[in-house]
Amino acid sequence: MKLSPREASGYFAKPDPKRTGILIYGGDAMRVALKRQQLIKALVGETGEEEMRLTRIPASDLRSNPALLMDTITSQGFFPGPRVAFVEDATDGLAKLITAALNDWREGDAQIIVTAKQLNARSALRKAFEAHNNAYAVGIYDDPPSKSEIEADLAKGGLRDIPSDAMGALVALSRDIGPGDFRQVVEKISLYKLNDTTPLSVEDITACAPTSTAAALDDVLNIVAEGRKGEVGPIISKLASQGVQPVGLCIGATRHFRILYAAANNPSGIGGLRPPVFGARRDRMQRQLQQWGSRKLEIALTMLTDTDLQLRSTSRAPAMAVMERTLVRLAMLAAR
């Protein structure tokens, strides 16, 4: 049977130990792994692996020993409780073996959990689980976590009733970083707020968010938008040493000025943007908007478009120098 993404979210949190098994597949290995970890933990608990109620079966081992899966699901453990036979990185080449195990499964056997990369609708592995009346198949897509998923993760750490601005900041952050990094941020926030009864704030989230090249990129864009031309050179050198490419820097600058331009032409200003801008970033962009105005922003976007074309051309001019010159000119424009 198929599980929709909404249904899957609830099932991963509270799985049915009487099910035959589940196939979790998707193009992002990290997202698949996180869902698999959540599901197995919900089934066998924190001590399941120590109590030998979880058996990991690499796909290569199953290929070399076709009876391994059946032996695993039917063997009796030393400790009571649900058991899991986990087949990692399966492919359609294992579909017949896994289908046979699904068909021979009986209540009391270990639940079969299989992970795989992206599978199309014709996949034999997908069909085996989707056609089974007591097993599930669920695709994990590259969508960031939903608001309800973020709330559930925070609730596990004891954080509830999250203010709307803090939740908005978390949703925005989940779209900017990978799922593994975002999960670490949520765990860090839970520890950061341990025994702290005040509501979660945007400042708390900022304190726990990862510092990265993205943060340095935001710094240079703010420096430029605020007309601080003397600071452009040093931070460009820092970004270059971190491996930031001029084209990527140009794309980031264009995105930033497009947001400002959209706000300048929106009757509600920054508050009318979708997706919304929250917290300290919103206040800072509001100040930048007062410094620019629609006409100057049009000039800025034209300059960035011309620079982008030059960077992608066969010009022999040093690319980072070209980008730095444009950013200095933009900073001078802001100061007028």
C-alpha cells in the first residue's frame, strides 16, 4: 500500500508493529536515512540494537546469501519486544527475494524495513510493497520539513507553543540548509532552551544556527546594501579564501536586491513579501529599503545583470575582481 507524505509523517512517529514492513525510497539519502532512523527507533526503542532486536542487512550481503532475510525475520531473539530486519540500499535486483520474504512473513516475525534510492513507478521493488495488503511504500521527496513536522521535533525536546515569528524563522532556515544540519539545529535549540521557560525567540534560533559561508555571504550583501564601500574588499577576500565563486556571489546579490525591489513596489512593503522575512533580517532589510528606493534598485539590478553576463562570457578579466568592482559601485550608489 502507498503512504502519502502526510500519512507517512504520522506513521513514522507511531508505526504499527504488526505490519509486515515498509519500503522507504527517495533521491536524497540523508532524508531517507532520517525517516528510517525515526521509524526504527519508534519500533524497537532506544535499546533495540543493544538487545539485538535490530538486524542490519546490507544489500550486498543479501545478494551473496539469498536466505539471509528469511532467516533473520523468523529467528527468535533473546529479548522480548518488536524486531526489525533492515535492508539498506536495495535495488530492483533484490525484488524477488524481498517479495518472497513479504509473502512468507507471519505475525511475530521481524518487521522488514527496506531503504532504496529514487524508484520510478515501474520499479519491481515498489510494486512488491504497494501491492501487499499489510506493507507500505513511501517516497521521500526533497521538500523541506513542514511546520507540523518542525513542531513535532521541537515538542520532543520539550518546546511547545512556539511564537509565530520564531516558527517562521525555523521554516525559513529549514529551506536554507540540509535536513541533517536542520535536525542538529533543532537538537541544539532543545539543549539551549533546557530549563528556560521563556518563549523561543528568533535570537535563540540565530544563536543555534550554523555559521557558514552563507552567513559570510549575507554579511557582504548587507555591507553593500548599506553603502559601506570600505568594507567590501576585506570580506570579498575572506569569501574567496572560503572558495566562494564570483558567479555564486552575483546570484546571491541579485536575489537580495530583487527582494528589496519587490518590497519597494509592494504596498505593504517588507511585510507584504511572500515568503515572509522575519526577525532581525526583516528589520535590517527595512532600513536598507529606506536607503534605496525603486529607481536605485532598478539600476542595481541592471548592473548585476551586466556583471553576470560578463562573468559567464569569455572575458579574460579576473572574475572576482569584476565582481568586487560591481559591489563597490553598488555600495557607492547606496550612499548617494
